[in-house]
Amino acid sequence: MTKQKSNVFAIGVMFLLFFMIAFVTNFAGSMGVIVQNQFGASNAMAQLGTLANFIAYACMGIPGGIILKRKGYKFTSLLAAAIGFIGVAIQFASGYAESFAVYVLGAFVAGFSMCLLNLVVNPMLNTLGGGGNRGNQLIQLGGSCNSIGGTIAPIFLGYMIGGQAANASVGDAAPAMITAMAIFALAFLIISLSAIPEPHMETAEQKAARKAGNVAKDPHGPMSFRHFVLGAIAIFFYVGVEVGIPNTANLYMSNLKDVGPAVAGTLVGFYWFLMMCGRLIGGAVGGKVSSKAMLTTVCTIALIFIACLMFIPETVRITIPVVEAHVPVSMVFMFLCGLCTSVMWGAIFNLAAEGLGKYTPVASGIFMTLVCGGGILPFIQGWVADKVGFIGSYWVIVAGLVYMLYYALIGSKNVNKDIEVE
């Protein structure tokens, strides 16, 4: 009974960390409207904050996996909260310094925090759920908290900017940055007082053997598993798709004079809100529906939605009562995509981590390295948008969805079951 209660509390802490990941990450994405105005950035450069945030994953993923293995979940969580506070503080300072470089530096530092937090929450929830469908279910429920943070960030920032992108400055975002710093400080306090299980932390005997150089070299590792390698690539595409869909739509709508940043931010908020709804649904059915079936279904539907987004003319408009604005119908399919992207992360992680056993912590680090796709793909999409327009840039999203569909149908099969994982 005591163990059950401690697990429930640990799950709650992981859900809080999930919230922080989305709030800070989506805040960086929404800042694109501001940096376009204040610093004169192009569509590609407007995504540079997001790129810096996610490139940090490429730098920190594998070292972070080593930290997680040697120091455990609690230490890694505390380190992430402290680094996150510093990263947002640097972004806060960029408004007063009026420096684009300082803003990008802050986004990069905050990205280290997001990487470490992701390293903690995903394997922890998968482990607490016992892997399989139940592990996927907990990740989906945690993802709902992630979506709450993702929903709040663009709406919050959009209304602080107001109706015109031409008047936007980093100083307008100060209240959101202060809120983010307060969340990090609170999380640090809660985690420091919490008892966090350490299922994958190296033992004293293993530590002594490592220091003495008596550790036998393992001929295998996570990269020995084909389904993990292909899954890590799928995560690269997934995070790029998840971020690229709303970020590009936000820039597109903010530059429509009869829409503006406030309405654009709210509609992007709808996207993250529907991600929350999708994850709640995924959490409810995750114990009964396989990750493979879930991923196949949502990738197929997402491709249909993106086709509607790209080929319905901008002149076809609809009035959305909540925001009282006349917006292109295609943007309705933008936020409907949130229902699809909502469960992709948990399904891919669950499929890729299945059967890895002792290789899970290192695999999680490699996984986080490939999350840099969340910065690289939107940057590429921004570059394509500079060449062919915002709507044409969604072919980048189509390519990512096609690969994920391939992974669900073929690439996710574990063909390396002969490798010892205990």
C-alpha cells in the first residue's frame, strides 16, 4: 500500500514536469511573432529561438542519459529546473538588452532544461506503468498536462502582444517569462522534498566497478535494435511536425491584417487544447488499443487534415464565435491536427523502448538527441515558406507524417529479440 501511494505521488511530480516542458517550449515558438517585428527576422529566422531550444537536445541528449544513469531521476530533475530558470531569465534580459543574440542564447539554455526533463518523465512514466499498453497510457495522461502548458503559452503571449504584430516587443512577454521562472522555482522546491523512485540508477557496486575500470564491455546497446533506431528517427520527424504545424500557422495568421496575433495565438492555443483532449482520450483507451494501431490511425487522419489545410483556398472563410474573427477554413484543420499529434509521442516512445530492458536510460538519451527535429524541421519549413509561401511549406509536414506512418506499419517491429536485455 505504501509503495502504491509513493508511485502515485511520483506520477504526479512527473505530470508537473510534463506541464513545464510544453509551457516553456511553446513560449519559445510563439515568440516568433515578436522577433519578426522587433529584430526584423525572416520567416526562417523567426524560428531560430525554437531551433536553438531544440538544438540543445542534440547537445544534451546523450550526456543527459549518462547523468540520469549515474545520478538518478531526482538529481536530473533538480538540475533541469535550475537550468530552466536560468534560461528563461536570459530570455527575460534580452528584452532590456534589445539583443536577438541574447534571446537565442536564453532559448538554447532553456532547451537543455527541456531535454533533461524529457529524459526523466518518459522512461519514469513508462516504468511506473510497467511498460506495454499501461506504460503508454501513463505517458498519454502525462501528455495531457503537457498540453495544458502548451495551450496556455500561445494564448497568454498572443493577448499580451495585442492586435497588431507591428507593435510587438520582447518586453510584452515579461509576465509570461516571470510566470515560467516562478514555475521552475516551485518545481525545484517540490522535487527537492519528494521521494522519487530510482529504478535505473547505477548501484554502488556498479559505480565502484566503473571507477575501477572493471566493467565488461557490452557488445550491444540501444542502437543494436532496429526498431529503436527507426523509432528515434520517427521522434525526429514527430517533434518537427508537432511544432511546425502551429508555429507556421501562427506566423501566417499573425500577418493577415484581418486576423492578427491575438486571434492567431488563440487558434494556436486551440491546437494545443485539442492535443490535451486527444491525450486524455489516448489515456482512456491506451490500455486497450495497441500503440501500433494508435499511431497508424492518427498519422492517416493527420495526412487528410494537412491536405485540407493546403488545398482549401484562403478566400474560403469561417467565423469562429470564441474569437469573433473571420479566419480561413484551412486553419480549422490546423488545430484539428492537434487531435492527431496528441498521441504520437507516447506511441512512438512506447514502440521504440519496448524490449530494451537495461538499455532504456541510454536509449532515452539518444531519443532526446533526436528531439532536435522540433527545431530543425520548423526552421526548414520557415525557409521553404520564404521561398514558396506559408501554405506550400506544409509539404515538409507531409514528409514527416509519411515516415511516421511507415514506422507504425513496418519499422516498429522488434527483430532483435535474441539480444539479452536483463
